[in-house]
Amino acid sequence: MFLLAVQNIDAQCSMCRAVLETEADQGSAEAINDGIVYLMAFPYILVFGVLYFVYRSFKKKKSEISK
């Protein structure tokens, strides 16, 4: 559901935001935002991947027991 909802996300620490807001070039601020969101996404992807494989293995064991 979260993947379907596209929103503009601003994710910066306060020090990065202060430095980047003082610069005239807003392209670097957007690049920093994209990098932070990119780094934030990987732990969630890994956790959901592990949970998927655990679910699949339990489902497979349950189907073998019922046979």
C-alpha cells in the first residue's frame, strides 16, 4: 500500500538541511535527499525479504505435514 502512494519526501538531518539551505544550488539538496531515502529503503527491503522467505518456508512445512 505504501509503495502505491507516491509522495514527495524530504528526509534530511537538521545540520545537512541548514548547510544546504544556505547554498544557492538546490540541486545538491535534492541529491542529498534522494541519497538519504535510498539508504533508508534498503534495511526495510531486506527485512521484508527475510520475512517473506520465513513465511514461505513455514507455509511449505505446513503443506508437507498436511499430506
